[in-house]
Amino acid sequence: MKRILVPCDFSAAAKHAFQFAVEMAAACNGHVFVLKVMKVPQVFANGMPGQPYMTIDPISMIDEWIAYSEKEFEKMKNKTGRPSGSAELLLETGYVNDVICDVITREKIDLVIMGTDGASGFKEFFIGSHTEKIVRASPVPVMAVHGPFHLDWVKNIVFPTSMELDQKPLVEQIKALQSLFGAVVHLLYVNGFPFTMESNEEAERKLEDYALFYGLKDYTIHVSRGLNIQEGILKYARRIPNSIIAMGTHGHKGLAHITEGSVAEDVVNHLAEPVWTYVMQ
């Protein structure tokens, strides 16, 4: 987690994400990349009847955008309340989600931290947030930050699991988070819809086996029920103060995403605490 990317539009949500990223970078001796993306307007020719004209000089527009971004970046750094010299501004043009994925690869990013206000209703289904889309597409972990949140607030990590024994990369990432935060891991299994016939006692025994298999330390185990997996996670996570939620996602895209959805994306959209996600291959 030494190379942290913060996609930024200088909104309040983005500034909260930057603050958290700076604190994480300080703890890891890392570096923060702040990414501002501009979609360059198309320039239309004016030689044919009926063709639209460009009334704004795109070069002038880009110059103004660069000046504005640099000014806002400096203001944002100054408000962190701590040294943020290990942070740099990246200015790129293109489509936001595509640029983010390109920068992740180019700069060898370890973690993306994004501010989000969530999404709900028709917006969530038809559009979603940039954060939700990056959760699906990012090859590295993504942390969604919903408001002011500081590193030293984190005392607990809620880790929903399906208890499968082929999740070593995911669990190793959870261990790294636990070490960074000095937090307790709360292993959570949800008996969601359709409900299994498995008793809570049997599920708890399997959670203990899971923890032993992966060598987890300083953890608790919990079994929750809900109308679906998402509800079970949300219901339990809301009971744990000073926490982040850390979970794996399969990053469904296209038709698979529409028909199956994503538990992680729903949790990102509907929970106030930071949510860390990792796409399992």
C-alpha cells in the first residue's frame, strides 16, 4: 500500500479521500498520486452546412483547467494538517474510468482511495457512481470513503467471508490491513437468501476452521442472517463502531453484473463506513 491513487474532482468527498490517503501514506512511508481527469471537448469543423461550431478555444480551456487544478491541489494539501510532501498531482484527459485504470497500471498503484456520496434508486441501477464502476474494474484494491474519516479511528475490520479455502491473496491483503490499523478482524458469515439449513453453531465452527487455516490472529467470529447477503452484512457492520468493511468481489461486468449484481458495490453504496474491496481472480 505504498503507492496510493486518489481520483479527485476537488469535491468535499474527494478531499476526505485525500486526507485519509495522506494519513495512510504517512503510516506506510508511501506516496499519494492525485488524479484529475478532464474530458476534452470535441472540435467540430465548420466547412459543411449544418455542422456545429466550436465557440470555445480548447487550448485556452485546458490552460485554465490546469491552473485551477494546481491551485486547488495546493489548497487541499495545506488543509491536511500534516506534511503531505509525498503527494503529486497527475493531470490527464479522457474518460474518467478508463484513465483511472490506465494510471493504475502505469504508476504501479497498490491501492485506490475514492470519495463517494453513494448512489441509490434509479441512479444506482442505471448509472451508479464512478466508485462503483472502479470497484468492478480495478486490478488493485479500492477503498471507498464516504465522509471525514481518519486512520487512527479504525479499530475494527469487518470481513464478510464465504469461508472458501482458495482465498489466500484476499486474506493476505486483510492481514496487511490489520497490521496497518492495529485492528481486530471480525469474521462474518451471512446465512442469506436462500437460507441454508446450516445451524449457527455449524457456521461458527467453520469460521473457526477458516481462521485456523489462514493463520488469522486477533479476530472474532459472527454469523448473521438477512433477506440477502447484502442485508446481513449491512445489519452487522452498522453495529461495529470505528470500523472499515473489507471484502472480496468478483467484479461482474456486462450482463453478469445486471443479473447477479455485486454485493460489494451494494455495500459501498449503502454504508457510511469506509469499504475496502479486492477483486478476486
